[in-house]
Amino acid sequence: MPCISTDTIRRDMRVSLSRKQFPGLFLLDESTIGDPVDYLSRTTVDKIVSDVQDECRDVWKGVLARVRNAVNESLAIEGVAILPEQVRQLMNEQQGVRAAILVNSDANRIWTIVEQRGLGGPPERFPDWIKQKQFEWVRRSNIQYRSAAILWGLPVIDLADEHHVDNILGAIS
């Protein structure tokens, strides 16, 4: 089954679409926010989460285009730019759509991602005091995604659960 990431969809959309058409798509682009460290230092965690969700709404338009172009074929789409309410709406409109919302409640695992992989660029780009804000942004986003998925009746799979791979396969099979 082909798999595509919302990161890839976002990147492709930014190359071919305009800010005027899709302002949310460019909301977190460096050409909009300036230096990411400055943005993170001057922006509250709640505003960061809100900005990310605004970006997700425009990325979702690209996700829908990919899904609708994949007529009669299976396609897996993964990424953080997928909001539970959008998934539920697609499931209501199109037969055969299966979904699971993945979250991570393991604070140590989140911190490891921030420290080793980085968010919004390589980890060495961000000072330690910004990494704490990145951690909180991811933690808060996970809480919101879990709540929204439950509200919209979608299965929630926590990556902290040792059986998460089996749970994912069960949810989308």
C-alpha cells in the first residue's frame, strides 16, 4: 500500500500554490515567522498549537486531493497535519476510509524526539530553553488530538502502549 506523509504534501503544496490562496499553508514557514527560535520565544504554547492547527487545515486540502485521486486504490496517509474532525468528515463522505489517531503520552519519548530529532529543524538549531517549549507544544497537542479523536468517535492509539503496532494494524484493516 502506498504511503504518503503530510510533510511531503505540505512541501509539494508550498512549491506549487500561493500564499494568497492558502495562507495557513505558509503560516509556519520561515519566510512568514522569521527565525524559528524568535517565533518560539515570543509565542505562547497555545498560540503555537493554534498556528499548527491552522496550517493543518490548509494541508488537509492537499490530503483530500491525494485521497480523491487514489480512486480504486488503497493509500495510507500519515502525519501530524491531520485533524480528527477532518478525518471524521472524510469517513462520513467516502466509503472505505479507515483511520486511527496516534498520540504519544510518554513524556520521556516526546523529550527524546525533541532532543534527538528536533522539531522545525535539526535539534542543534534550538537552545535548550526552546526545547522545553517544543516539548510542551507536542505534549499539549497530543492531549488535544486525543480529546478530539474521542469526541469524533475515532480510535486512539497511544504510542506509549507496547502493542501499538498491532493496534494500528487492527484499526486500519
